[in-house]
Amino acid sequence: MAVAVVTGSAGLIGAEAARFFASKGLDIVGIDNDMRRVFFGQEASTIWSRRQLEAELTGYRHLDIDIRDQNKILDLFEHYKSSIMVVIHTAAQPSHDWAAKAPFVDFSINATATLNLLEATRQYCPGAAFIFTSTNKVYGDTPNRLPLVEQSTRWELCDDHPYSRHGIDETMSLDQTMHSLFGASKVAADVLVQEYGRYFGMNTVCFRGGCLTGPGHSGTQLHGFLAYLVKCAASDTPYVVFGYAGKQVRDNIHSFDLVNAFWHFFEAPRCGEVYNIGGGRYCNCSMLEAINKCQRLTGREMRWSYSDTNRAGDHIWWISDIRRFKAHYPRWSMRYDLDAILAEIFDAVDGRTSQSEVA
């Protein structure tokens, strides 16, 4: 029996990983206690996703465990021991704003719980691949010091800058910058994952994601901008753009493409690796551009407003340089561009709305 342990298994990336690795023949142990509902309210609950996984996947076992509970995590890993081939750690407190309201909760989930999982892996299945969904927020607001040029619908990097053609690479410093408390807790986890790889020789990797998105996202105002934007567009709900004239740029990667990258790492793991991962130059947009695309998708104007106050530590421009990962795993490529992502999210939002109306 080959087991994949997936934390946050009902979330966007966790559910995608559960399905993908199950399709490759692994049994899935999913850990998810629907903390997203606690963070963001009922609209962000992932219970619908958990029910889908339990209905669809044979060999799926769901555990309602809090990953901060060290004893329960150790008991779980002791039960499966070396049958665990991979740990896919996607569970997190993911919001800048929420972290500032409850710093101890944020740090205990993002950092301390990651240590729990790393140590359980080291004790009971040290040969397993440990895949961590980190974030580009580990770089803090350093990207905001880049020489940006304001264009009609977006901020863009000046043409002669080294990052202009391919995006930001992994050499950007993590120091002397404002991270937000969320970013700081993810830095702590990121460094721990690297250290368990380098110090103990474990197969660990940090995927520093841009905007991770897809139809499985329970988008809400404080997290999951593209999914929440489409939800607002589809339901004619008002949307607020925070700062930077609405021209802030994000690269977007579909959950399938990210999890496919996880699989490539699992097949040929490395020790203590770090990769910036996102849509890169292939798939990115500004807020204004995303709004325009949503309006074309729905066939009506969105009800949106603008606030001059940007979120503290937020990025004006982020595009991931994904060449390092592609150099190590040249068979990996992205399937979804922005239009395909938006269309899938819209269909999923429309389908869930119809199901709730029937219910």
C-alpha cells in the first residue's frame, strides 16, 4: 500500500492533489477540519469539496484532525509508517488581514503545524517526499521596489530589467522587507522545510506560489481573488478593488498544473528545493484586466468599487520566473491559460449555485 497524506485535503490544492495522486494509484489520507469556514465564514466552507472526495475516490480516508495537535499527527504517521510515500502539505491560514487579527493562531497553523508534520515525517517515513505549498509572500513587499511603469490597464516592469522577460526568480532576498504576519509565518515554515531537507537529507520542496486558482476554490473577499471575482461577477455581487489603481498584476496557475508539478517532483525528488511557481508570463493579469474578462464572460457590467487603501505588504506586480522548475523537470508544462481558468471557474460557480437552489 502506497499512501499520500494530504493536509487541507478539501481545499483548492489539497482536493486537486487528492484526485491526481489517487489517479496514479496511491491511497489518500486527507486531513481537513474546515478551518476555512472559521477564517472566512460559511461561504468559504469546504465541506462540499470533502463530500465530493468521499463520494468519488475509493481508497480515500478523511480525518478531521487539527494539524496543530502534535500527538494526533504523530499517531497518524506511526500508524502508516513507511507506507507514506508523499506528504502534500497544503493546509494554511492564507490571509494577510486575518493573520493580523489573530497572530498566535496564524503562526501556530502556518509554522508550528508544519514543524509537526516535518518531524512526524522524519520519525516514521523519512524517505517520503515532503511537498509544501509556500507562497510568494515570503519575499514581503520587496517586489514593490522594482522599477514599475504605469500602463493603461496594468503596472509593468521596465523592459531593461533582468526580471522583465521571465519574472521574479528565487534569488530575490527575503530580508529587510514587510511581509505581513501571514508572510512571516510562511517564511518560518518555508525555512523549516528547507532545513529538514538540507540538515536531515530529506526530500523536501517549497513551491512559492503566485495566485493559485481553479474551479475548486471556495473564494472569499480575503482570499482567492480570481475565484471570488468570478463569483461576484456571476451573482452580480459588489466587488471592492484595494489600491494601486486596480492595475496590480498577478500571475495565475490552475490547481491542476500546480499538482502536476507536485507529481513531477514526487517522481524525481530532491533535497531542500525551492521553486517560484505560478502562471509566469504565460498566464497573468491585472485586476482591471480580470474584471474586463469577467464582464465579457457574463455579458454584463460588474458592480465594483475602488478603495485607495491597498492591503499592507501586498504586491503591486508579481510574475513568477518558473525556469528553475522547468530546468529540473523539463517534461512539465502548463495546460491552462487565463481564459480557460476563468471559464472553468465560472462553470463551477454556476453549477454550485444551481445545486444550492435545488437543495
